[in-house]
Amino acid sequence: MTEPNWLSEGLDHIWLPYAQMKTAPRPAAAVGTSGVHIKMGDGRQLIDGVASWWTAAHGYNHPHILNAVRDQLSKMPHVMLGGLAHEQPYRLAKRLAAMTPGDLSRVFFTESGSVAVEVAMKIAMQYWRNKTGEKRNKFVSFKGGYHGDTFATMSVCDPEEGMHSLFAGAVSAQHVVDLPIDEDAASALDQLLSTHKDIAAVLVEPLLQGAGGMRVHDGATLKRLRALCDAHGVLLVFDEIFTGFGRTAAMFASEKAGVVPDIMTLGKALTGGVAPLAATIASEKVYAEFHDDDAAKALMHGPTFCGHALGCAAANASLDLFETEPRLEQAQAIETALRKGLSGLKNEPGVADVRILGAMGAVELAQDFSVDQARADFIEMGLFVRPLGRVIYLTPSLTIEMSDLNKLIEGVNEMARRLGAPS
């Protein structure tokens, strides 16, 4: 079928994410969404196995979210948050403060997850300047981690990660170390924090490192981090942009692990995948060092669309659904199905590992394969699955029907066996 004019005419002008434009295959044209399905320009329906980069927690086009956005659009699409107040971000901030663990209570809104992490880093550095006058400009993060593509966030991603290695030397050098998954790694981190007194905070994706390869660790690792940060007087930042809102079968990974950070970042599923919005949430302890008569102690950051009314309306509606519909139970059911359907691949000779946590299942192959060809083959199966390096993963909408989930699981099994077969 002939591709639509907007694709053939626009492809010479658009710059696509994570793509070598000269050699990348032509993207498949999507013309509509419904539930967990993507309607393609040639009439096919694909089952989305990755929920549009892990955002569409409630599936696509949920009427409650769409109606909330329509209602807000008719009243006021947006007005600046500098010097003016409007309902949606204020309501959302109160709700997020109430539902996040511990004393996380002060919410700063941005338009993307990368910027939310940048704000967290900015807050951590200024916290020490406001509190003690110290210039703590360094951070600890972990191998296999990913926190964004902006310059500050690139510095706390795994430096061996291919997307950012080009910028080595241009971004700040940080301490990227092994997660303290055992006593040896914990001892090494303890020594690092003892030696370097210019560290403002430790950043981690709790329980599940996403874009770095869907790597899983346990709650004990996070408890070690909390204890080490407390012992050395360092702030702890949880990047829950991927893990938040049910992905681990708890509302937040921090809640599942029983560990409360000093700062948390949220995004992706915050609006149910309907609008770009992210948040950085600070504890009362952290915020107290900014609340002062001295204007120089204020956080000087202000995105143009801070507290975007439409995005916040979508987020409030998304939170309604988490309150009224059984999303966490659905995530648990997905986990059960993934364990049943994917665990058998552990015995395949071409499979290096199978990792499952909540509504995430990942199959890591033992050898490289063509990601572009695998994506095309999945589309031929009627599935949209986007592998990461050697990892084929599923992060479906929490509302997915078991019949559709089983088709995704069958497709991953077929693809993993095909790609892992001896040549």
C-alpha cells in the first residue's frame, strides 16, 4: 500500500530520535490508537508491547483522560505559572505529595524526564550551598543506569553506554560505580563516599534500570544505599520516571522496596501517555533549606510550560484511574503471565538471561542481532516491540487483555529462539 503523503514528503525534513537518518529503515505509519492497539496506515492493527516508551499505563485513548483534557482545553489550555495560579498543577501537586512515600511533599513540574532529573541535580547542589555553604558539585550513579539525554543527565548515565560515549570529555565527570548489590560493592561505595566530600547526592533507578537494558536489583540494594547516604550525609535521589505508576506492581518502586529517598523524579506514565509532563519532588528536609527570607536561596529554575494545564489535567485524570481501577492488580497479573510465558527461555542456548519485575519482562540474548530487522519482523507478526541492544523486552499497558499479552509473549518466544539459534 502506498505510504501517506505526509510521511513521504516530511521524511526529508524530520530528524528522528535514536536514528541514523541515512541508513534507518522507513518508519511505519501510524494513523490511530485504541486500547493497546496501534492502527497502521495500511490497515493493520499492531499490539503495542512497549506502551509508547512505557507511558500509556491505561492504554490509548482512555475516555476519562481525554474528557479531562477536552474540558481543560475549553477553559484554559495553559497560562504561565510565574505570578499566576491555576487549578490543575496545584491539585496535582497536592495529590502527588499525598501519595508519594515519606515526607516527599514539594513538587516542581517540568516538561520531560531528563529535565526533571536536571532539576533534582540542581536542587541537590544548591541544598548544600544553602545549608552549609559547601560547593558539592559531584554525583554518584551506577553502571547500567540511564537518566536522560541532556548534558547534566548524560554525566550520570553509564559512560560505556553507546548513546552518550561520543560526548566523553564534554560532560562533567561523575562517579559511575557498581550498584551495592553485595557487601563488596557496598564497601567500595562506602569508601568512595568517605573519600570524596564534594558529592551532593546519589542517583539511582530503584529496582529496575530501564533504558540501560532492563536490569533488576532488589530492595536490599536500596536499603544499603539509604544507609550509606545517611551515614555520610549525602542526599539520595530516586529516578522513578520509568518505575513509577505501577510498572513494578507497586505505585512506586520506593514503596515496594520500603525505602524513602530525599528527592524523587516522575514522568512517562504520569499523564497516562497523553501529554508531556514530569515532576521533581523534594522532601521537607530538602525544601526547608530553600524556604528563606534570602532571595538568593530560591530555586532559580522555570520552564516556560511549568505546570502545563493540559498536561496536569491529564495527570489528574490518570491518578483518578489509579484510584478507581485495579491497575496494581493488573500489573501483578501481567507479571504472573510473563513469568509463566517467558521463563522457559532461560534454557535456550542463545539466551543469556530472562528478567521479570512487575509489568516488565526482558529476554537478553547471548549475541548481537539486527534490532531494525527484529522490529520489522515483529510488525509482520502484528506486534510493536522495540528491542534495546541484545534485550527484547515487554512493558505493555497495565490494561492489556490476556489474549493480547499472550500474543506478545508468543512473539517474543519465537523471536528469541530464532535469533538465538546457532548460525
